[in-house]
Amino acid sequence: RCKHCLCRRKEHYLHSLASGRECGRHEIFMFDSQGNRLDGSAAYMALQPGQKQNKPTRCHRAGALCCIVSLWLLAMGMLLASQKTSRIWAQERLSACETQYYAYSGRWVLDAEVGSATAEWPCTSVSFYVQKSLKNAAIELLWHGVRVQLRVQVRRVGSAHDTSQLILVGRRWWAPWAPPIRSFLRFRETGTFLIELRKMTAAAPYNLGFWSFLEPSRFVFLGVAMQFAEKNSSSPLGLLPLEQQNRAPHYKIEFIGASDTAGFCVSGAPADDTPVVLGQSLTLVRHGWRLEDCTSAYPAVLAQRLNAEFAVEALAGLGVYQNAAASRPWEMGTLTMVDFWPHTLQTSAGTFWSRASEPIQSAAPSDASLNGSAPPRGSWTPNLVLISLGGNDFNHQASLMPSDEDFAVAYRRFLTRIFQEYRNAPPAIVNICGQGSPLEANFDADNNRCRPCEHVRMAIEGFRRQHPSRQVFYIFVPCDGSVVTGLDDIGCAGHKNALGQRRVAAFLEPHIRKILHNFTATRKRRYETSSI
């Protein structure tokens, strides 16, 4: 072979031999085993596949070596970049575990080793105070999120109307090598500001049936960093300790429910609808997390009107005895709200939530090995638990609807479990049902939000007869158009938009306010009597 052709492929040799052409300055010759020179056609036949092995050339070996070296250099570059980022965080980031500066609401897992706080349930939030003495100063939010939307609200302290907000959108697909998302907030004026990051999306926007293999909608908060230095020893990165602020809410309310409670399709419109005959699973895939917004659902609106701190545990399609479309478990899965309610992270069965605890697991395991160690007992106990469940147990079920006895037993067990977890300070429990419109059958003939309400009412009455000392209430939200009209208050998939959710909150507010007032007054009298 010509030494100038060592980096040529076999096909080039064959072409050169067959055509009798020269390669560079030298001719190419081939000899048989007896040493006789072969002409071009004979040499071409001798090199056909199956008659002569094609051994790796120096070109092949050099190419493989280049690939290996390139991959090694790429890996080393990523490692050095991650180490550099870690060093920057160690110097400039105020870790999410600095709980004297961050106020967490809802269920969170804190990892002190990584310096992160993780949440899955909708409407979980983290808030903190920032004091800015320079105009155009900026802070940097560091976080991870897959199929996550965050509402960031900035309010100037001392001004009820000076509020602005924006929406942050996470990545669509999970990648283990993805760097943190860096979001900048710039302050045009000086002063003290309250910043709140609230998760808008549910833990499993495509639900936990067939799509359960997808990474959950998980919000990982890493902390706050500064774009440029404005630091002092008493106020790192301009953040103020929470103890200096008056943050005491009037009430604490926990909301448990399904799609309406989670804010499913609040941001959608009827034009976004998927024909229901194609299945609820396809409806969830199409609408998914982009059109979901729990911050515009009735729990958030009601909590704001009552000046209450609130937590939400909700996911579209969940029931008490069975989920919607129980005959097709690949759509919604088989685990109900009764199974998910004890979880700190909804999709992680090992993270059990102690309901008498603070809304933080300060000693929780890392996200890589969530194995369910219980958080320390604390003082966060709601004054009221509002439950909106039962509709999915009877809607979209065809002939698989549960009997009154089966449903009542499951519902009463769930209420009993809630009271057991809050046994040190039992809350009032309000059960609501309805919230439908007279036109909802136009979208789905098998969906009637008021049809299951008699079953729910009977289950609650049975519990009250068994436990007369418990504060358990039932509120029926009419479906006759007096609350939700079905005209201008419907989003996608037959669910309420933000206007419909506000109308439900307005209907519930006087009832909930009265119950809270009477309940807290009764608890106060009992406390004073026991003190005497």
C-alpha cells in the first residue's frame, strides 16, 4: 500500500485499484500469495467482503482514540464547572436551609447537605424579606423544576397595593446534568420587600396512571444569591430575619381535594378542550401543567380573603373510595387521596408526613434517598380542614359506582385519620360538595358535580352520629347557576376558570368565616376554663 493512503478507507483502495488511478505520487499494487502482481480488476475481486478480512487501519484507531480523548475532556470540563459552581454557591448563596430567613408553607423536605428545599404538592410556597438600599439592585433565585410553574409575587412592605408578580416556568424534561435555573429579580426602588414563590402546578400533572414513569412536578429551591455585592454582617444578601417581621396569620387552613382544589384547567378555555371520548388520560396530557394554576383556585382566593396561611393537597381525578374512571386504572392509577395524604412529597411513598409537625422536615433525608424518616413534632396545626372529595368516586364510573355503605366507610375512615393526626388540637372539618354548572353536561354527559353530594352528606351524617363531639360540617355548593353559571366562568375540560373559582370562594367565605369564628371562640373558652 502507498504510505500516503494510510488514512484512506477500504472503499478508496478498491476504487483506485479498479480504475488504475494513482493515489498521490505512488501507484497502488497488490500481490497474490505466490508474489504475482495482480491487475486492477483481480485486486478488486480479492478485496470483496467474505474473501479477505478488512483489518482496522491506523485511521480507525486514530479516530477511536480521538473520540475517547474528546469524551474525557468533556467529562473533566463538566466536573470542573460543577466544582466551580459549588464554590460560587458556598461563597455567595444563602442556602435554602437557613430557616431564620425563609418561611415555608405546606409540605417540604429540607436537605442540609445539599442546601435545598423540595416540594411537590400544589400551592406550597417559600417567602422571605429583602431590604434594598440601592436602586436597580438585583437578587438571583436558584432553583430546579421539571414541568413546574412558579408565581413570584413581590410586595413592598407597608403598601397594600404596591405589588407585582411574574411567572417562572421550569424545564419540560428532566436531565441529571442540567444546571440550576437562575432567575433574576431587579428592584427599581429602595425599601423592604416581601417575596413569595408559590408552586402553581400539581405533583403529577399527567396523573399517576400510565404516565407515572415521568419525573414528577417537583420544585427544588436552592436559595438566593446576589448579582453584585450589597452585603453586611447582620443582613446577608439583604435578607431580613423573619423574627423582625410580623407574619402571624389570623387562621391556618388545610385544603384537601381533587381537580377543582388543585386549580386544574384554570388558565384554559373551552377552545382547548379534548373530546372526552378520547379518555381522561389524553385530556391530562394535552392540558397538563401549562394550564394549571392553584394560585387562582378557590383555596388561595379564600385564604387571602380570610388572611389565612394555607396548605393544599390535591390532584385531578382522585377520590376517597376509588378514583375517576376506575375501570381504566392506567389513566388515574389505583391510589386514592387516602393513600397520598400522608406523604410529604406526593409521589414519594417513603416521605411520611407527621401532621402535627411544622411544615418543614428539617432532618429529612436527601432527595436521592427519600426513605421516610418522620419530622420532629411541632406546632403547625390548622384551625380548619376543608375537604372537597367524593365527586370522582361516582362520576366517570359507568356501572362501577360504589355502594353507599362502601363509600361511607371509606369517607369516615379518612375523617377519623385526620382527627387522629391532629389529636393534640383537633380542628374543625368542613366538607363541601357541588360547585358545578347547569351546562357542564354539554361537555361531558357522565359528569355531574352535584350527583354525588347526597352520598357525601350521608357519609358525614353517619360520622357525626358516631362522634357527636367532633366539629364536622357540610356545605352544599349549588349547581343551578347561582354560583357557577357555565357561561363566562369555565376553563378547559369543563373545569372552572379563575372567575368561576372566585365565585365559589365568594359563596364559601361567609360560611367558613362563621365556622372559624365560632370554633376559635369555643377553643379559647375551653383553654381559659382548663387554665382556671
